[in-house]
Amino acid sequence: MSADRRGLLKAAIASTGALIVGACDKITGNPKSLAVLQSAEDLTRRAQRLVVDRKALAKEFTASDISPDFRPNGSIDPQDADYLALKTKGFSDYRLVVDGLVERPLSLSLDQVRALPARTQITRHDCVEGWSSIGKWTGARLGPLLDQAGLKTTARYIVFHCGDTLEQTLDGSGVYYESIDLIDAYHPQSILAYAMNDRPLPVAHGAPLRLRVERQLGYKQAKYIMRIEAVADFAHIGRGKGGFWEDRGYEWYAGI
Amino acid sequence: MDKPKKVLVYRHAALTRLTHWINVLALTLLLMSGLNIFGAHPALYWGQKSVFARPWASINAVDKGDRMIGVTQIGSATFETTGVLGYSGKVGEREPVAFPSWATVPSYRDLADARRWHFFFAWVFVINGLIYWLAGLLSGHIKNDLLPTRTDVKARNVWHEIVTHARLKFPKGEAARRYNVLQKGAYLAIVVILLPLMVATGLCMSPGFNAATHALVDFFGGRQSARTIHFLSAWTIVAFVLLHLFMVVASGTWNNIRSMITGRYAIVPDAKTGARR
């Protein structure tokens, strides 16, 4: 092919691409058409709930599979004053608050959390970006903890309020938070991890406590958990979509 | 001598034509949104997990001190791909991005929006594919039109088709009523292997789906292998489409396009096999 024709072909491909891309950008920019695209999320969640058993376990690996280079993501060294105060004292003043729609609100020290029914699992962490790392997690099982607090019958979701501000905003909506439903909250692999690879959870990975909800993507695995709140819905929290990244356009159901 | 008479024959059923064009739309948008998604972590690995220091392939922007360049790495080989891969955009406004903005949906780097496009059209693609399969099995389209016959797969016939294809000589008469063995093989491989492989490897990147059956993701060698195979199959489909488009042009652009829109394909019944049904 001559240079002229090659140039013409290149230009043709690039301009066809630009045409499609331009139209797609317009569709993405329109809230109504964006909502149509977003409807697939609901379909995906329902389809997965249909084919995946509620108690089906995520694959567990062996010690030799553990990633030596497990990548920390999002906040890796929070500079929030309250968090720094806790970190300086080695989290000895830390209290995990469990409240909201519960019969018996709790305030637990780390030692008390460590005394709760625990589980250890070696699992794969799947980032929404596409990469995976494998780590070993030990933590308090979320289900028994919620039972200890006693969920009210109106509770539908469990919200995790975190100690890190991932984005500086004027209204404070940049503080990390996440939410899961009761199916995932009571899943046997849903734990509040305080140890990673047999050592205390490092700050970069969410010390002193992070959520492991193994059948969803990385952004669901809230780090630096300060408070667990049982709610009927999460419309009043943050920007109302159920999580920091959800408020920024990501799917609430992060199973895909 | 008279000009050979052309006869329009009914070649493609309405459902085949409809699902074909829906597939064109879905695959185009899946590819373009997929390239945007890839930009969130432009590196590929084999196995269950990522070994960040050793991707088998990656696309990066590299700071050369006085300028940025795009670098594509495959195994131990690296190529400078500035302007297309790794570092692209209008000169002066270039930015670090795996695939250029004219090839991605949306044009700007946005994982959340790209995922919305990808999963919406994944459903369109899957539902469209299931309809095609179901109708193809029930109507006999797959069995009668795509499955090679015993005569088709005879070495002499296969060789004959390879030679005539290489010379870009295509039947115009009665033989053009049916797909030849190379067409059958290519279409069947796409419909039965490659497109389902895209769905399967795509699903194996879903931690929710992986909990349902560990066997499938393990079959592919792990989630990162599934991601790699997903990427490679996507480009295999692109290669198929390019070859497909070339063949369309080489064997009669308008006749082919008309047949995929109206269903009617013009043949020239020749003397030898001229008996028309």
C-alpha cells in the first residue's frame, strides 16, 4: 500500500472512530440515556443473584498463592486528624461503633473485636481496574457481630463509615464509605479483617479494620472502618448512592 | 453472446440479518468501551493474580526527561508507539492513555462510564446471540448452512477452495447459493467458539460469577488469564472482521451488503449448473 493510501485508510478509521465516539459522548452526557445504560446494572445483579447461591463461597487459595506485591489502592495513608490521633497511639483508643437500626448499639475496642467469632481466608482481591492480588485475611465475622447488636426488622443495608477522606470536598462528601445488603453481610466470608498475611493489618491496607466481602470488587472492601450503621436505605448518606465510588458513577452492585 | 442473466435468490433469513446488524453494533461498542476499561490498568498477566513487575504485555507512557513517549511492551520486546498507544492525542495536547481517544467509548478516560457501556451492550450481545443460536438450531440454519457436509471437508474440496480464495475467484453461479467450506468454518468458529469465549472469559472476571463455579475460571487458568484471553479473543474478532470486510469487497461489495439488508443475493446461473429450482 502506498503512503498516500495508508494515510487515507488511517484517516478513515480514525474519523469513523471519532464519529462513533462523539455520538457516544453525547449519550453519556445525557442523564436520561445514561440511565438506560445503567439499567444493565440491575439486570446483572438480579441475574447473578439468580445463578449464584447466596452462600456460595469465593475460591480460597493456599499460602503459596499469596501475592508478595499486594497493591494498596485508594487511601493508603489517611491524613484525617481523628485517624492520625488513633494511629499515633497504635489504635489503643480505637472504638468500633455499631449503631443505627439495632437493638443494642455497641462500642468495641480492638481487643473486643479480636475476641469475636473469627474466620481466616486466603482470597483473591479483584480491583475494578482489572488487576488481582491474593491475600490472607483474619477477622471478625460480620454476621455474629450484627446478631450481637440485634438488627431491627427494618434494617436492609449495612453501611461502613470510614476514617479516610479520599477526596477533599467542601461538604465533606469525600469521606469514604460503603454499603452492602444483608445477603452479603451474613455471608460466611464477610469479615472485618484485623490481620493480613498473619500480621496486624497495615495502614496502607486499612488498619485497624477493613471489610472483606469476597464476592465483590475492591472498592467494596472498605478500609479504616470506624462505624457500622444498619439502615433502611442509604439515600441520606453521602450523595445517596451507597458508597464513595458509587457516588462517583460506579455500580452499587460490584459483583462484576 | 447475451449478457449473463442475473437472478436474485433469497440468501439470508430476516432473523439472520437482524441479529447480524445488532451484533455489529454491540461488538463495536463492546470493543470501544473495552479499550477504555483496559486503560484503567493497561497491563496483562497470566494466572490467578497480577505480578505487577512482570506483565506479559503492557502499554505505558514513559517520561524521557524532555518528552513523554508511548511504549508498548510484549514479553521482553518494547516498541515506541507514541501517538497511538500509551501516549496520544493532538500534538501539544497529548496525554498518557493506553488507546487513543478516537478508539474508546467514552472518548475520555472514565472507567465508570466505560463499564456502563460495556455491560449494557454485553447484555444486548448475549441476548442477541441466544436468539440467533436458538433460532439457528430450530430452523436448521446452523445445521444446514453452517455445518460442513462430508463433501465439503474432502481434502480436494478444501484445497480447491483455498486456491480459488487465494486467487480471489468466487463462484457466481449455483454454487454461490451456499457457503463454501472456508466460510462455513470461519462463521462456525466465530459463532460457536470465539463469541461464546468472549462471554465466558468476561464472566470469569466477575468475582460474583466466579463464586458460582470455580471450575470455569480455573479452566482458563485464573482471573488474570481470563482477562488476557478476553483481550486476545477481542483482537481475534477484529482480525476476523477485517478479513470478512475484505472478502465482502473482493466478492462483490453491493451484492453482499444488499443480501445482508434485504436478504436477496444475485447469482448468475451458468450453463453447467443452470438448472434453477
